[in-house]
Amino acid sequence: MNHLDSDLLRTFIAVAQAGSVTDGAALINRSQSATSIQIKRLETILGEPVFERHGRGVVPSETGRRLLPIANEVTARLDAALRDISRDAVRGRLRLGIPDDHGRAKLAQIVAAFSRLHPQVELDVTCALSTGFPGALEKGELDLAVYEVETPRPVEDLLFEDPTCWVSSAEQDFSTARTLPVALFDHACWWRDAALGSLEARRRPYRIVYSSQSVSGVIAAVDAGIAVGLVGRSSVHSGHAIVGAELDLGATPTSKLVLAANGSADGGPLIAMKETIRAAFLSTKGGATSR
């Protein structure tokens, strides 16, 4: 009688997360051929394909979509049981800062997954505007934080890059506006500086009609058709038009989402959380950038 092996399930999860056999193999430190063999073994046991080809990668088939939540639950429970029983279980306290904006959903999922894997770690999560996180790390108020920068420092681990662009509502035309209405961040940060620099390079009148503390607020103003706004390309949706060139706006930089730790912080919880966050961003190869 055939049985589902947890090792096969882990291989299946890795390929599903990465979107390709090659990248999934890298996540579990196996060769592409060994990973392919395991996927074929799983399909033989199930009698159904678990993946379908999609562009240059793969996506779960109907059977794969049914199996994925079960595979995640089974492997998570096995990992949790091992950590509960093992003397090597990660213990301690970790103070983590994550951005308070549209990207927080992805990071919240990471935190939830970490808590399931490491139930003996006491997490103290700060969800706030991330502009203050570097200072909080330096003061020892946080152990680890995720935030955005224009240029990462050597101590900051790059997680994700997102080109910035000027957008407007697809239903609104600002090309004939004598004074360009703009939505900007209302706090000092490199995003605001980049937007103002781009506007000044245009050498035409503009007016700040909407200020917000978050990406979500800027996007809301754009969606309402009252202003143009500078956002990450990952935030652009079908109701937007990219208008930087059309409006002769100056070039804007690429946003970098980074992970950084308090220089004096150390220990199992910190190392484990770093690994969890890095693996999550590696496996998805994208996702929403955050503030």
C-alpha cells in the first residue's frame, strides 16, 4: 500500500512556493533531477499530476491545490512536534519591527508561520511606520526589523526590489493640467524626497493636494482621480496608468526592502526569524513591497 512521505510533501511545497522545479530544488538544497524524481514519485502515489506548466515555470494542478494546504499543515505539525520534544528547540524573546502598510499581510503570514514552527519563542511585534526602525535598532529598542531604503547599507540584507513610478487613475488625464495635482507622503523620508526631486526636474507648476503617512493613502488619492502619486510598480493595478514619461517627470529610484538586526542582538530566535523571512521572499520572488 502506498503512503505519503513527509519528505515528498516538503519537496512538493518547495516547488509550489518557488514556481519552478529548479528554484524549488534550491530551497531544499537538492539537485533539480532529484527534485523531479520526488515529484514524479508523489504523482505516481496519487495517480494524478500535482503541477501544470505555466510559462517558464509550474503551478499546482487541481490535485496540487487540494494537496497544498494539507501538506503545509502536516509538515508544520511535524516540525512543531520535533521542536517541542527536541532539546534544540528555539527559545527566548524577539522584538521584531514590520511595516504598517499593504505589505504587512505578507509579513504577518511570515510571523504566523514562525510562531507555529517556534512556539517557545516570545514574539514582541511592532507594526508601525518603518522610517523609525533603523533608529530603533540602533537604540536597542528592536532586535530585527524590515523596512525600505533607496540604497542598502552593508548591514542591511536586501529582500526585494521594486522600481518606483508615477501613476494616475486610468480614467483621469493630467497631461493638460496647468498645475499638476500630487499626492505625497507627509513625513520626511526618501520616498518624499524622490518625488519632490522628480517634480522639480519637470520645471512646471505642481501642487500637493493630498498627504498621507502610507502607500495605501497615496494609492487611494490616485484611485479617486484627484492626483498623481509615486508608488512601487508592484502596487500598480489595472485601474492605473503609468504617467512619468507622459508628464515629463524626472527619473525615480528603485525601492529596496531590507532586513536588518540590532548589532548587539544574537541567539536562536534572531537567527531563526532571519531564515524564515529570507526563505519566504526567496520562494515568492516578489510580492508587495512595504513601508
